[in-house]
Amino acid sequence: MSNKMKTLTTASGIPIADNQNSRSAGPRGPLMLDDFHLVEKLAHFNREVIPERRVHAKGSGAFGSFRVTQDITHLSRAALFSDIGKETPVFLRFSTVGGERGSADTERDPRGFAVKFYTSEGNWDLVGNNTPVFFIRDPLKFPDFIHTQKRDPATNMKSPQMTWDFWSLSPEALHQITTLFSDRGIPDGYRHMHGFGSHTYSLINAQGERVFVKWHFKTLQGIRNLSVEAATELAGSDPDYAQRDLYEAIERGDYPRWRVCIQVMTEAEAAGRAENPFDVTKTWSQKRYPLQEVGILELNRNPANYFAEVEQAAFAPSNVVPGVGLSPDKMLQGRVFAYADAQRYRVGTNYQQLPVNAPACPYHNYQRDGAMRFDGNGGGSANYEPNSYDTEPKQNAAFREPALNFSGAADRYDHREDDDYYSQAGALYRLMNAEQKKILTDNIIRAMASVSLEVKQRQVAHFLKADKDYGNTIAQGLGINKI
């Protein structure tokens, strides 16, 4: 036997003499509690699965780079945009939203599109989807919405009744519904779909001037989607189809790429706009706010270990770098808290130290202790601030953002008053050709077949307000009277 053989050890480095037989009181006797190797193996195995994400549980990821192709330094002072040709390492995680970790990749569901930029000024997380809008616009409704996408507490099965009951009472969901049930509702893997920041974000330049932006990632592989029949077949024959497609493409050197663009709106334009520019259930007109290219994103390296680099990857829109900012988008504001808090629960309070989440630049803070702290824990340095020591980190006013201007009394404002839920959904329907309209309405009719008559009638009323043909086609397919 080679002298270079590695000796099996415990996680504490203690050599293991026998990994085949537990210690017992005689050949046929009970096991011994002092068999620390057995105890450690079983205890670790029991904890190998961390709590899965409440949403976006099933996912895939890859590493790559973002390269600047156009100068936007007049819009942002962020270091990653400083020079044309500059490259920044990235990690991108794709996912489905409603399914569990073992669910099929080909379900009709929005796809998560979350990008972590490892910049020289810290990590920037851009958390979005493959759709430019979302179902709701107030985070107070988010837990209720997600409950309708999960399992019925009585039957433990997915429930179309729950889903459509909620949607029919939430007319702001109509735009996203129209997108989800269209021919683009089931992307052909992750490489052949667009990505969107969905929310309104902001950029801040060196003069302290802010603009609001929408982020778009345009696939350079071309859009491809799956039919219901193909998606159903793959769910049975290859439920990890999207994972396999992404992994194998990168392994063979067919690196997927996206053209990264922004729409730009000034603060003055936002203030004078009749339609709320921070409403995530609506898009901005690309005619009025045209796409401007920023760079190219490429994925070119698969993770070496799925658990370490994909399952433990933690994204949070609270991770913004100087020159990049947020907006008054209510859903985004809610996610600023919820995402980071979910990671502290799911992975642990020190999740930001894990290699996939750690910044690529030096970082200095006063966080100490907590479970699984595996660096030097600050050593003997000060663990409080302000302090009297010049060697310890201090705040820097040079990175202050310009103020956001707000007005109005603090209250719970009804976000449905005097609002238009229907024009953009109707416009999207009328953009479709006859075949696309049929795919959309057939998908909705199929999905609503089992729901109650009351919910059908209430939801059809929304479709009719968006477009008469849209609503009447679905009403006819569901066998209910036209309205």
C-alpha cells in the first residue's frame, strides 16, 4: 500500500481505525455511547440538509463575469462601471419560485434570476426574475401569496382554488398572470430566457445625482420555450432538465451570455409621472425610456460543489455598493429586510463569511460571535464603535447617498384606489398573435378548470376589463356566461 494513502479522520482530525463496524458490548450486544465516530457521523448526517428556501427552493447556479461595454460613469460612480472593458466576477443563481427542492424544473412558474457581483467595493446583489413584473406590490401580502403557491394545509397538495381565489381578489396580479400563462411561461432551460431586476433601482454618480433604473438581461442564446406537452414529459423523464442543460453547456464551453441593459428615469420624471414608477406590477415604456446597453454577462464555470456554492449561496437586495441604490418600490423595501433575515435563519448568522457569499475585497466590521464563526472573530481588536483607536474601522461620509424626498403623513394607504390594473395586461394580450393568444387562453382555461364558479366569474371579470376578447375566450372555455 502506498505511503501516500490519506488516513480517514473525524472533522476534528482524529484518525479513524475502523469505519465499518460500530463499537458494541460484545458481537451481538448493544452499541456504546462512547463511539464518538458513530455519533458524529449520525449527528452530522441529520444536519446535512439546511432548511430549504421558503421560495426559490429549486435552483441552479454558475460563476462567470460581467464586462462593461458602454460608459455609464455619468450615471453611476460604482467602481465596477469605471472603465469600458472592466470585468467583475459574478455568481448567478436561477430557480423556480413555488416548488420544493425536488420539484421539476419544467413547471409553469416564474424563474428567479439573482446575480451576485463581487466588486472591489463589496458585493452587489441584484435579485430579480425572468419577468419584468410581479404579482403583488405590497410586501404585506407576500406571505399570503406564497401560501397560495405552496400546499393546501389539509390535503398537502397544490390547490388551484387557493391560487385563483387569491388572484381573483388581487387584480394587480393580472399583468404577471398574463405573462406567466403565455407561451413564455415555461422557459426551455435557463439559458434561453431573459432576466429582469423587476424592481426599480437607482444609480448615483460622482456629483451625487440620482436616476432610477430598470435592469434587463437579454439572452444572447435566443428565447426558447417549452410547450405544455414537452414540459410534462420532461417533468417525468428529466425533472432536472434545466440544471442539466446549464451544467452541460458550460462544461462543453458553450458559455451562456446576456446583454445587460438599463432603462433610465430621472428623479424629476419620476416625480411628475402620473403612473407610479415604483410599482413592480407595471413596466416602463421602452419607447419613452429606451434600453441602454451597459455590458455583457457570461457564465463560464460550474460550481465545484452544489451544496457549498449553490445551496448556501445567499442573496439580499440590501447588498448595494457605492453608486448603486434602491428606490421607494414597496416590494423592494420589504425584500431588503426579508431576504437577509431569511439567510440568517436558513444558513446562519455568519452566512456572509461562507466563500460563495464573502466579498472579494477587504471588509471590516464589528460583528462578533454567533454560530459557526470560522475566522479569527476579530481577535483582540475593539468590538464596539465609536472608539478611540485610529487603527479600527470608522464611518466615511464620502459614501453618503443623496437624500430621497418624501412627503405625506404616515398611514396605511390603499394601493388600489384610483389605479389601473388592466391596461398593461390588455396591451400585452393585444401584442400577441393568434397562436400566442390561443396558447395563453388555453393555459388559463386548463389551470382554472377545477376552481369554484364564484372564483371563475370573479377572475373572468378581470380578464374582460383588460380586453373583451381575452375575457370572452376564457369565459367560453370555462363554460360560464359572457359578461
